Amino acid sequence: MYSAGTYKITRRGQITIPRPIRKSLKLHEGDMLDFFYLDDMVLLKKKKEPVEVFRSLAEKVRKEFKRKGITRDDVAAEIKAYRSENRE
């Protein structure tokens, strides 16, 4: 973990995110951040758009399937089997 220095909170409860952090995380005006806190620690995380999250997950799944030799036909067969087993 890196330190970016110490900063003062304004009367309105605002702080400035230091330029090196904004640059490193590619933060821009209008970006959304998630805040997490525990005891005296606060964590900020750049919020990803749902499509970014989906693409990231899809890429991980694609790599894992490739590593295990799972093909599209294998997936289609599993879906078909599941659907036929779970018909109401």
C-alpha cells in the first residue's frame, strides 16, 4: 500500500484526491467511488460500470475454460441437460 500524504478536510467535509492517485486510478470528474470503512480506516474504490464487471468476469471464465479444455459445445450440452432435468 502506498501513502499519498496527509490532507485536511474542508468545512463542508470535502477532501481533494491527490493528482498521483487520480492519475494512477484513471479517475476523472464524474467518476463514482465506493467508500468502505472499518474502525479508523477508510478505503475508496473506483466503481466499475456493470459492463466492465461482466467483461472482466467473462475473461476470467474464458481463460479457465480454455485451461480446462471446456468448449462451447460442452457448455451448450450442460445447459441443455440442466434445462431438460429442471422442466416444470
